[in-house]
Amino acid sequence: MATYPIINPKTGEQKEVMMSVHDWDKWKQDNPDWTRDYSDPSSLPGMGVEVGDWRQKLMSSKPGWKEVMNKVKRAGHRNPSITQQY
């Protein structure tokens, strides 16, 4: 189940509805006066959640990742993008 923040542009009323993705499509057809409210970035999926470099996150959260990348660096010495990154 997903939570969708919605707004009625005519009245300015805001609320949240909880339903499946499949039900959301039907609900939009049945309620044309309501639209998805994108004004709050924290309610958007994937927005504002992932901040930072993914490589640093992998190295800090997965202890073996740095070792794997060191092996890649030794094996791929001809590729400067690998040797410069790790």
C-alpha cells in the first residue's frame, strides 16, 4: 500500500489517501478534481532520501566492498576511471 498526498486545486483542500498502485489509477479516473500534490519533496518516492556518493555508502556499509574494488583496481590497471576512483 502506498500513501499519496493529493490536493484539490479548486478548493485548496489537501489530504492523503492510502491504496495500491492499481487502485490509484482507478481512483484518479473516478476523482478528476484531485491531483497528486508534489509540493512536499519528502512525500515523493526516492526524493530527498538518497543523498551522497553511492560509492562511499557502499564502502562504509559493506565491509568487503573496498577489498573487492582493490582487486578490480589491480586487475583493471589500464582503465584510469577505476584506478582514480578507488
